[in-house]
Amino acid sequence: MDNITHSLVGALIGQAGLKKKTGLAMPALIIGANLPDVDAACFFWLNGVEHLAFRRGITHGPPALVLLPLILAGLLYGIDRWQASRGKRPESRLPVSFKWLFLLSFIGCLTHPALDWLNVYGIRLLEPFSSRWFYGDVLFIIDIWLWVLMGFATWFSLRRERRAGEWKQPARIALSVALAYIGVNALITARAEAAVTDSPTGAEVVIASPPPLWSWQREMISGGNGLYTIGADKTLPGIPLDRCDLAAAGEADEQVRAFLFWSRTPLIVPREDGSYWLADARYYDPLSRDRFTVKIPELECEGLVSG
């Protein structure tokens, strides 16, 4: 999910009462909820589509979900001690407990892969022990309804707290409603995917992709072997994967290898100039042809002219 959603989840967990466990609890929860996305730094050293294969992997796996909270807790604890040594520690701050800082950072970090699993992009939950991708197909990566619910609840809880009212309940209710909302969407996805037993390109792969705004609807993707149908009858352009030597193409080009590792529904799209491009049916857009695509160099395909 997007980082606004991650941050709001961390903030609501704090407003539900956990922020009273230790000083600097809210930074631990909110930063922790975003911390696995440190892998975004890969844009500084990876080229082209290689970042697609790197993201949502090693920093989202079990070892990182222990080490990252430990590092965050140590930094926050050190900041508190440093401020105290300089006489600049805020008087209103609660005593800081390293144990609670670690636990809250850990809770925040755990919410991150749980949310990332919800969309069609996927996440490698078991890295570095397994590079298998997991997909929830439950929510779009940015869910405006979660923004509205959690944003309002966070503001309302903080407002009540400033006025010495009951401030934990709004956060707890919002978290419960958010979980129920996710559960309902998971049920919608499960039913939509189960309903597709056949399509013009087969039903080897069936994905119920949530749209950006109307979260109760689903864009169905079905097919396999590089041939996919969107909805009931819109067949995407492409040629069967088994007609081309993609293994050799991947060995020859790191971009192709990275794309194939990341792609869930790969398809080969011939272009007017005779070249072949890898795309993914989840993100295929004929009007933005270079988005989530990579050119395949000198691809040999049976019965086709090499590009």
C-alpha cells in the first residue's frame, strides 16, 4: 500500500492506546509502519525495471522485520538519551523504555507486509528463505476510502485528546471498521475469482484486480502462457510464451531477467517496428507503452521474424 495508508495505520494503533506505553511511541509506530520501504533506495543503484524485482523483498521478510525495529528502537532511544544529556529533552515526554520502543517498532513493521500483501503487485513474504511472490488481490495500492476513514479517525481522536475526552475509542472503532472493510473486499475477490472457470484465453491464471476508486468492483484478468483476457472478452495483444526462448533472452539481458522474475502475468507484445516487448497484463496500457515494459533484444520466436 501507499505510505499515507501505512502511516495512518501506525498513528491509529498509537491513538488506540499504545502510545502511552513509552515516550517516542508514536514515532516508533509510524516510522516502523513505513520502515520496510527503505528498499526504495534501490533506485539509486538499479537501472531500468530492475527495481521491480528488488522491491517488496528482503526488507519485507522475517529477518528484516526483527532487525529493522531493533535499529529503529536503538536510534529513538539514543535520541532521547542525547536530548537528555544536552538538557533539551521535552518535559512532557514519557519515560522511554527500550523494550517498548522495540515492541512498538516491531508491531509497526508487521503491519507493513500485511498491507502490502493486499494488492496485485505482490510481496515476497519469506525472503531470504524463499523468493516466492504472494498476492492478496484485495485492495488497490491506494484506497481512498481507507484514507478517509483512518484520516478522520486520527484527527478526531487527537482532537478529543486535546480536549481531555475519550480519545482511544475512535481509533479502536476505526481500526475495527478498516479490518471489516478489508474482510469484505477479500470476500468479493474470492467470489469473483472462483466465478471464472473459462475465458477466451483460458483460466490458468485468474486475477480479480481492484480498481483505484470503486473498491467493490473487480477487473478480471484471465489466461496463461502469455495470452490474457481483460473482463469477459477483451483479449490483450501477445504471442504464446512457449513460442519464444525467454530463458535465453533472460540470460542475455538483466532487464529481461528482472522483469520475468517480477511479472505475474507476462506477455510478449510485438510492435510495428518488428521489436518484441515484455509487458504484464496487470499493468498493460496501450497508451503508455513504456510503463512496466522492457524490450527483448534479438528474441527468437518459432514461426516469427526475429525483432
